[in-house]
Amino acid sequence: MSEPVFVDASAWVAITNRNDRNRGDAVKIFQRLLSMQTALVTTNWTAYDALTIVKSRLGFSQAERLWQRITSRAVVELVAVDEQIETDALELFWRYQDKTWGVVDCSSLVVMEAVGSRSAFAYDRHFVEASRQFGFTVVKR
């Protein structure tokens, strides 16, 4: 894979949480993406979402380890959601009234488009739904 893959909070949580039902699959996908030197992209909002979930379920030290992984430039490009991304995400959020996508999901979709990512590493049903709407793929084993 030469194009970047967007990593959603659901994938970060699955990689980190040994009790997550997607853990085995997530670790294999993550290792494959790293071994192929695939560019991984996530946003600070996505990271904060994952950190919050991990801290509440697994504790502070696991959240801290996840943050170290996410902020390692060797592993992932962390895109800061700026005012333009936020504006575009809110526009998308309001445009799709029939969807239950959150603003964070919408910001991820905006960033995916901006960086040319046609693939997402995610287990969130919103990403599966959005993939049909926007024509990107959800990475599978």
C-alpha cells in the first residue's frame, strides 16, 4: 500500500485492549501495515477519543503507552484538527442528517480526503457506513 491509511479510534482501542473482540485481527493488520511501511494517519481528535476510551477501560498507564505509540513519528502522522478541518467536518456533519456519524468521524473523513487516503483501519460501524457513501475501503486481514 503506497497511499496512507487512516487509523480510527476503534482500531487504536482494539490494538491496545487485550479484551477487545477485534484485538487479534487488529494486531495482525497493524503489524502488516507497519511491515509494509504503510503511511498511517490519524488526527488529534481521533487520538483523544481513543485515549479517553483506553483510560476509562484499561487505566492511565495503558493510555500513556497508546499516546506514546500514536505520537511516534516513526509510526503515525498525527494531523492536528485546525479551524478549516473543523469547519469542513461540521459542514459534513450537518449535511448528512440521516447518518449518526459524530463530528469526530466527520473530521476523520475530511482528513482522509485531504491526505488522499482511500483506506481506513477501523471497526466503528460509522466508518463501514461512510465507506459505502464515500467509496473508500475498510482495511481487512
